[in-house]
Amino acid sequence: MQKKYHILNGDVLKEQFPADIPGEIIVLRECLMDGPVMSNNIDGFYAIRAKFISLLDANFTESTHYEKTVPELEKISDIPDMSDLTLWFEDDLFCQVNFWFSISQVHQRNIDLFLVRPPQDTLYGFGGLDKVALKTAFEKRMAITDADKLALLWEFYRGNDSKNLLLTAHELRFKYPFIQHAVQVHIDRQPQGEFPGRPKATLKQIIKDLQTDRFDLIFQEFSKRESIYGYGDLQVKRLYNEVITKK
């Protein structure tokens, strides 16, 4: 009998995941769109991510990364051939980079791959769906038939190859138009001359518009204006600190 697996975009989705959808659950507890991702081997990858996360969040040590995050990543590597794997990811950059990574880990194996995305009219992504709506989304899952090309997105992303990242997204645009959008906002966040990148530019504008340095208010407004990035408070706080320091 074909084994079934699900890679979820976070613990929030795990908590509300319908018990009657069969399959083993894997939670991707990473934010690969933030920080270093290039390494020559998997052990080095774990190490640079553990160090970065521990610097980003004082409450999340390197040991915690190895206890909570790495075991889930290893479960992806252990998915056997002839399995049925459903990936649950949204359209924002945070989710998309994790999606590309997940595909890169399994694309060379004989696995049936599917993608579930929340309906476009859902304000809070998967977080805005109840169990019935999640089951409906699962029933409408999309078969992934371009895994090799999707896996290239991760290789170009981690290699900082914006040219080929854009070209690949363009080739995939008819079936996966949301990928091209995610790639573009990734490129937009890169500094160009005096322009600090879209996220920092938005933070500067918010500080000016709100006339405040209260991070909670700034983060709330940033989440409204730049939801496409999917940044959590830790990512925005780091950028905010850099903006304030430079100012």
C-alpha cells in the first residue's frame, strides 16, 4: 500500500490539520528565505542554519535547532520511493523558498508529488481555514509534474543566481504564476545603489507615515503592506534594527 506523507508549512497548520486526512505529518520549521543557505554538504547546512537562527532569536539555541528542526528535515530525506507526498505551502516568499527546498530534497525519487495552496480569497492563508475547508483544499490538490525544474529554483536561490531564478520562474509561469511573483519580490528586496531593498524601504516609509518607533505598530503595518514576504516578527525586527541603526 502506498505510504502517504504531508509536509506542512508550520506548527499552526499541524494543530488544525484534519485527523481524517491520512498520512504522516512533517513540519518544516525553517525560514530559508532569511539568512545563509549555501553549504557543500547537509551537515554544514544544518550548522549554518542553527547558528543563524540562534543569533536571530535568543530563545532558540543551536541545540534547539537540532532538537526541533533537523529531525523534521531528516524525515523528508527518509521518505521512501513509491510514496504519496503532499506539500502544503502558501504563495508568500517565506513559504515558497521552503517549498522549493522541499522539492529539491525529493525530486530525484519515485514519489507522487502534490501541492496544496489555500484559496485565493482566504485572508489568512491556511490559518483562515477550518478543518472542513482544509479537507476541501486537499481534495483539490495539484499534481506536480515538473519537480526537476522546480528543484532548480532552490539551486538558483541558494546560489544567489537571480538571472536563472527569474528565467526558470518565467518558464513555469503558466502552471505556477505565483512562483514568478515570489521570485520578483525576492529580487526586489536586494539593495541597488542607494535603494536599500523593498522591505527596508517599506519600513522607512511606515516609520515616516506613522510617526512612531513602536515596533509592534510598525510590524503590524508592515504585515499589511508586504504580506507577500510572509515575514514573521523576528525577520522584520532584524530589518527594523538595521534601518534604525543606519538612520
